[in-house]
Amino acid sequence: MTRAVPQPRSSPDAAPGSADAALARRYARELGWVTAGRDPLHLLTGESFDVLELPAEAGHAVLRRGVRTGPVLLCGARMGLLVAAGGADELPGLLDWLEWGPLAPDLTAVGAGGRVAAPPLPGSPGGPTGAAVWLRPPEPRRAPGSALPAVTGFGSSGGDAPDLVRLVDAAATECHRVRLSHAGSGAPTGVLTRGSADQPLAFS
């Protein structure tokens, strides 16, 4: 028997005719992503994707490494790397397997029940200074999860390592380097997320 899958819903909180409402409709129509809230609009995590968050400085270093990523967003001093839904739950086991300790607390995962700021999509009006932006925007009409790093062969090594394993390892390394370079500075790292699903992670 075929199950009817409900259509993604756009934010019920955005005022009709507002920029947030128009952006919410685009996210639902072009990507099938669920949004909520307004001023700013948010993307809900745990359904179509999860997010790794880290300081922007560490995130830029990860991107320079050439590690394959999915969509990437920037909000102030924090960067968000989109990964396949369920990735947040996989991370503790990955960290144990990669032998990282509690040395990179600035790397966090946002999964089911969480949310991140929704950047304007290409062609949409830009937000105010400091608002979230896409560094690597999502591509419309892709199969769910097809462009997002995931654990597809946990336990492989070297060049066969799954995308999520490589991404976590690179992110942990760069977060640790940034923390060491800023030791004692007390500089804030900013925040992307809201809600109780923020999940602090530990790395070496």
C-alpha cells in the first residue's frame, strides 16, 4: 500500500506578503525544506538535514582543505555545514571511533527538534548586515539527502572514508587549532541555533 507523504509546509508565522513568507514558499517549493518563525525565518533540522556548527574561522579552514561538503551557511561568527538527517545522532560514535577527546567544544550538532537561521536563497533579497548567508547554496530538485555528507560505510578508512567521517575529522581538527590559537582571548564564537536540540560535541 502506498503511503501519502504530506507536502512540506512553509512557515505559518511569517506575515502573508512579507519577504519571510516568500522565502518560506521558495524553500518549500524548490527544496522541500520546512521553515518556522519570522524576523528571522528559520529552517527546521532533523527532517531533511542536520547541521554541524563551528566557528567561522575553523569552518573556512575546513573549506580550504577541499573536503567534500553539502550546503554551507554563515551567520556572523558561526558556520553551518549541512549533513544528512540523523548525522547529529551519529556524531558521538564517530568521535569515539576517531579517538577525539573533549578538546573542541565549539563544534556542535543540531538535529531533530532544532533550527538554524534561514539565509536568503539565490535571487532573493539579501538580509541585514550580519544575517545568515549561503556560502555554498543548496541545489533545487535534488533527491533527499543526495548532496549531504552521511555515514554510508562506517568503519572504512583512508580514501574510502565516508563523507561525514572526513568532514567531522576535518572540523574537529580546525576547531581545536582555532581554540589553541585563541587560548585566553575570551572571544565569543556567536550562535546560529535556537532550541533544545543543540548538541555539544567533543573532539581532539
